[in-house]
Amino acid sequence: MSEVSGVPACPKPEHAGSRVRRRGLRPAASGPQQRFECVLDGAHHFFTRPLDRPTARPKPRRVRCPEAGHADARVAARGTRRTKAGTWARYRCTRPDGSVHHFQVMARAVGKTLTSLDVPPECPEHEDSKVTRHGSFGRGSRRRQRYRCVPVADEAHTFVPPLSRETVEVGSDTCATCDELLSPHSGELTGARHTPWSLKAVAKALNDLSLGASYAKVSLAMREHRDLAVRHLHEAHGIDLLAAGAGSASGSWTTKQGKTAWHLAADLVEQYAPLLFEQAVEAVVKREQRQRAANDAALAADPSASLAAPLTYILDELPVVLTRRRKAARNRFQQAQWSLLVVVEVRWRPAPDPMTLPSREARLRMVRAYPRGNQQAWRLVLNELPVRPDYIVADSSLAITGAVNAHYGPGAVGLIPSLFHVHRNIRDGLMELTGTTTKVEGRAVLIPQLAKHMDVLTRDELLNRTAADWSRWWDELIAAVAALPAPVVKLTEQRKMYEPRLTAALPLLARQPQLPASNAAVETRMRLQLEPFLDNRKHLYRNLARTNFLFDLAVARDQGAFGDLDAVAKAIRDSNETAGGWAPAPRLLADAQPPPREDGTPSPGYSSLLNPLLVAALADKRLGGAS
């Protein structure tokens, strides 16, 4: 017989035309051998050839006995049985010692289908091997599945995939997503090696943290998810896994549990927030780099060109004040606080009509917590943004203005002061002066001549004015205040700050009419997305690095990272499987605490988030002499 069909001819010349068929594999020192049977005129003999197909052969779809230790048994089908619950497939298991027992598995139920009943995972060491279930391991509320590998030319061994799966109660455990009964090999994945939390629970916990849920609340939810499995073992199987806990002297059980559990969620922030943040901003950085190149080409051809999609950031600071007190010894006012430095990007959405300005969409781009919101801190924030923007909108903070000019160079980035803050600060300054206010329905308002003057501070009004008109506006305002009479010292200081900045910004707003003229977008993001992180617990944040990782989750959420929790779980799974199933080590971001005093009393605790000297140290390390 020819070898066209893939089956070789018998090596004996006198057996030409015989029927040859495969008869399995044989191990040998030189490697697996393919065994063939030659049949001619009722007689037959066997011969072997080296296996010329290195790929794994298709695994036979045979059902394995679910009993632990029965992986070496022979299973034969024994028909089906129908009940109200559905169709059950019956099997007979025969052990090598001759013992026999029967078992059944649910094959189909109303609205549900049992799939992949006998497809175990492949052994990571042997491609061409037989894999069967081989008991379970673990002491948690849900035990993990172990497998036995029988290779062709090696000794049998047991193994566990890098990310193990929970054992499945065949016929009862179902997938909540597709409503299918779970296969014995499709139990819920664990998050990593040596962790009791499932991959789904980790993804859900990170999602809750990105919404501003507290560490304690998320940790208690994780424990509750675990306790559900404990109760199932007790109610369905009569297994008491955990003894009842001792009573608490505290009046609040939840408070005590939260104090001992918060680190569970904090560990997840340390382990996975950098991964999700990097993946979320990767596409953002590529988009910004493409837009930066397009804008640079347009400006090189025409320096006065109007950009269709200018790279625009909106910056603002959110002071987080913890305590205010006066020190009795020196009667000095003291204040403990830290600051959130927030960067919002502006995305441009083209309008259907080419003659209509594009609409704006604001997304969180960067959130950093630092002990102070000074120029060095803002330099550190800008240093983490790899692409230079075309315009930055912010209030007239000297720290932001100095950081932008120092980081990018004077005039490299267009600075647009927020008209809202300019109007509010000038108005508040006028309201403090004597004789500038009147009562209207019990409410203090500016007198009519000053109120009419302040109405000019709008975008449309200012764009119709020249630099000389803007200077004349200040002259008229100062003259009106002096005529009351009222002091004009503070108003003169405000003029020194706002007049040159608005004079430089008005041509930019005229050339780019789609640019925002206030930082309302960043204030909205702070109120809706960042303040929930601070409600009733702003004094509990102590570690600078972990706090910044937590706000990275908020940025990743605003960039769409948590739109699909399955994608979040896959990112965590791919990262841990790359490391052999191990997760990043937690609790590496602890602040070193000072030793006790000589008398044995504890020293005041150290907090990196409240250390103002840390900003200068970080700037010197990351920016070098440029800081």
C-alpha cells in the first residue's frame, strides 16, 4: 500500500498490497513510536515507525470518573436517564482491581446545556499526554482542582495550572453569564497562586474601588463573598469549615471587621492599579503622540494656523485640609493638609457640519496626591505626561504658571487663565471693601456701577476688546473704586496678576474659538469623581504611593478601563500567568515608622503623604537639576 493516505506500506516486500492500519503509540528511548498492524490473508503482524507528527494528537472525548483517585479507571457509557431536572448520562467505572461503581452527570437541563464535559487543560510540560482530574487541594471555602498527566514516554505526575480553578459540583454549578452548567474543568479561576480570592472577585473589588468605595467596605464585601461559599458547604454538605468567631467588646461589629480587613483591598490597589492604569493610558499616549505630530506639521507650515484638534489640558488643585489649630506655646496657626493635583484632557468630537465648531469631551488624565501643591509638585505631575500640550487652561496660580514655563519653556505652551476665577476673585475683592455693596432682599451685592463694570468679564465681551481696551477697563474700575472712596491697594495687586495674562490669552482664544475659557470641566470631575474618595475618610490616607495608585484607578475608569470587567479579569490573568501564576508582591509601600522614645512611649507616626519635604526630594530625584 502506498503512503499517500498517510499509512506506510509494510516493510516486508512479500506483503505488498496488504492492509495496514495504526495501532497506537509505543514509548521508546529514541522517542514515541507509531505502531502499525499489517493484515494479509488472515495473518497479521506489527511493526513500528518513528512518530513523524510532533503535534499532539486529538484527545478522545471520553468521560472521566469524578471520584478522586479514579483517574486510572476505565469508564464506559451505560445509556441515559430522564428526570424532571433534565437528561442524565450514566456511566460505569471499572478500577484496575476489578471494583465497579456507576455514576451519572447531567447532560442537559431546561434552558441550560452542559458543555466541555471532558476537555481538561493541557499539561504545561508534556504536549502529547493524557490528562485527567486527580482530586483537589486547598483548605479554603472552595477547593481547587488538581490534574494527573500521563505522558507517552515519561513518568506520570500531577500538576496544577498557573491559575488554578475551583472544583465544580457537576450538574449544579452554573455560569452566571451564559447560563450553562459548568464543566468539571471550567471552575472559577483564582486570582493568583496562594490567594483565596477568585479572579472575578478581584475584578469586582477593583471596580468598586475605582468608584470611590472605601478599603474597608470593599474588603468586607470580599469576605462576604467567601462566607457565601462557607454557608453552602454547611447547608448542602454538612461541612463546618470555620468556627464561630469570638464576641467583640465594641458596639459596632462592622467597625471592628473593617479595621481588620481594610488591607485586603489596599493590597489589590498596590498589586493591580499600576497594570490597569498603564493599559488605560497606553492608547491615550499614542493618540496624543499622533496629534502632536500633526499639530507640529501644521504649525511648521503656518505658525499662525488654527488647529482643528489642539492638545489641551485643564489643571486645578483640590486642597484636602485635615485639621486647623493654634499652637498654644507660640500662638501660631497650624494646618495639616495635602493636595490633589488634577489634570483633565479635552477630547474633540467633530461636528457633522464642517462649519460648526467641534464639541468638547473632558476626561481625567492624571491625578496626583502630594503634601503641597507648589511649583515642584506640579513639575512632577507634568513630568509624567509624555506629550507636550498646545494649551493649558488653569486658574492664575503662580505654582501652575511657574511649573508650565519651567517644564516646557516660556511661551512653548499657551496659558489661558480661567475667566470664572478671574471674575470671582475680583468680585470677592470688591465685596470686602467699604462702600462697594448694597442690600437687595437681604443679600449683599455690588453697587450698580461696579456690577455693570464686572458684567464685561465674559468671553464674548473680552474677544471684542483690544489690549488697550482691557487696560482701559482696569483704569476705569480703579477710578470708580477710588471715587467711593475705598482703598485700591488689593485691586492694584490683582491688576498686576490678571491684566498681562488675559492680554496674552485673548489672541489665543480668538484664534482657537473652540478652546474652553474656564476650568469648569476639571471642577466637575473633582466634585463627581474624586470627592467620593474623600468623604468621611480623607484623614485616613497616609501613604503617598498607595494613595496615588488608588486615584490611578479613578483615572483608568474615566478612560474606559472598567467598561468590561471580563477584560479587566483577562488583563490580570494574562499578567499573573506570565509570572507563572504569581501576583505582584503586596505591602511593599509601607512608611517606615520611627522607633519608640527612650521611655518606651510610641513616637508620633510618620506619613509620607503629610511630609512637605518629600516633594523637594522627589523633584530632585526625578527632575535632577531641572527642578
